[in-house]
Amino acid sequence: MKLITFTVPCYNSADYMDRCIETLLPAGEEAEIILVDDGSKDDTGRIADEYAAQYPDIVRVIHQENGGHGEGVNQGIRNAQGMYFKVVDSDDWLDADALQKVMACLRKFAEMEKPVDLLLCNYVYEHVADNTRHVISYKGIMPQDRVFVWQECGKFPPSQNILMHSVIYRTQVLRDSGIELPKHTFYVDNIFVYQPLPYVQTLYYLNLDLYRYFIGREDQSVNEKIMVKRVDQQVLVTKIMIDAVDLYALPQEQKKLRAYMFNYLFMMMTISMVFLTMDGSAEALEKKKILWAYMRHRDQRLYKRCRLSLAGLCDLPGAVGRKICLGGYRIAQKIFKFN
């Protein structure tokens, strides 16, 4: 068994995928790199095949009809041979020194009778527009350099949520959670980090800046105008997360996890409210009502609790509601780094 599987979903990534792959190769033959060519129209598939030919013991390629980022991740989970699993987007990259320390840590996990379920590291927003960086760390929230459980975590501020960039799941945890990301849908990374969390019993945090997240292209899904245009996909992801976990069924020893997951889900509802309000059409306003009705039908207690959160405040009518909604958008900016 490989120590870790890196899955790299690629769609028309020919211009930048080399940098990503080259930062993964130093993990060596203890790792596998699955390049998922998602029906690309450029040279992505050819470049992926060339890497597989050059590094046959490390790189595998899956060519598929276009299914979107989520299906690329699904393919990785289905085919992974690594004990651990990490998604790296094709325009992002990993820090070389941090990667070597991560690999050393994973070797220790592999020797344990019960390997750690989730390893977390910091991630860095690399802003291309002004060549600045912003590090998201969990120092002060999680214990460092030792195995711990959810009850030992502190409170997560909204700007320090656990995102896809920070997680390395044990592969079996993902499979046990039954996760299956929807095709042709953006923002599925939220499902990826949310749904498996109740299956995580043990965690480990390395205070390392591992993942480098490139932000600044006009076509990125976190662009404000694009998020308004794709608000139906944001709503779909929110609905899937509502259905994914019965938060009230989580055991007492996961009390802090439950609180965290409530806040994460309510932030997803807030973002849905914000961008439906920014759309402003009668159809969008009706979709807000439908989303709330969906949550109410799923779980009355969840609905009532969410109504008292920022998501509910963002749904207030008139100027007050719009003002609060703007505040919700500013929080969303901090989390998703728009613009």
C-alpha cells in the first residue's frame, strides 16, 4: 500500500499543471499521484500521460468524460491505493519542505495500531494581483504535534474553518463516510471536508504552511460575479450538506465537533442567502423560501436553530435585511477570499 494518494483533478490545465505535479513528485514512491483528465480540450491529457510514462511507479492517469471537479475527486477516492488521501487542485501546489515533514509524520501514523484519521496543516492564499500571501493556521485552536480528539479543540473563528486545502484524510475514513460528490457542480469541496468529519476519531495538527492556494484568475469559482451566477450550485451543495449528517445524533464526546458543524452549515446557508439576495430577482427570492422549507422539512430543530443564526438575519426583509446581508457577505469574503 502507498502511504498517500494525491488526486489532481485537471480540466484544461495544460498551462499550469506542471508546477503542481512537480511539487508532488518529491514525495517519491511512497506516494501515488492520480491525475484525472476531466474531458479536457487542450493538452492536459497528453501532459498527464507523459508524466505517467516518465514516473510509472508514482503517476497514474484517469481519462474521463467531463464530470466536473467533484467527479475528479470521486475517481481519486475510488482508485486510491494510499493509506491517506489529499486533493490538490491543478493550479495550486505544495511547499517542498513542509511536504517532507508531512511524509515523515505519515510514516509514523502507518506504524500505529490505530492510525490517525485526519492530519491538518496550514494553507496559504497566494494572491496573484498584488503578489501577497495570507496564511490560515490553526495555532491556538488545535494542539500541535500530537494525537488529539475533537473535545480538545478550541473554537474555530469563521475565517479559520477546516477547508479542503488543510486536510489529509485517512482514505478509509472517506470511504466509510459514503461520500459521493455531485457531478458538474462547484463548491463541492465543502461537502468533502464536512461529511466525513463524524467518522474522524483522532486528529493531528502540524503547524506547517503546506498548501499554496492560487487565487486571482478571472474564471475562479470564488469570484463574486461568478458566485452569483452559480448560486444554484451553492444552494445544491448546501442541501446536500443538510442531508449528509444528522448533527443531533452525534455522541456527547463529539459535542465540540457538533458545534463546529452547526456553524459550518449555517455559514453555507448564510452564503446562499447572501448571493440569492445579490441576485435580487423574484425567482432568486423564491429560492430562498424553498431552501428554508427544505431545511425545515429535514429537521425542525436544525431549522429553528439556523433561523437564529446569521443566515436567518440575512433573510430579514427590507433595508435591515439587506444591511445584515452585506455584513454576511463581508464574512464570506474573509472565508473565501473573493477579489
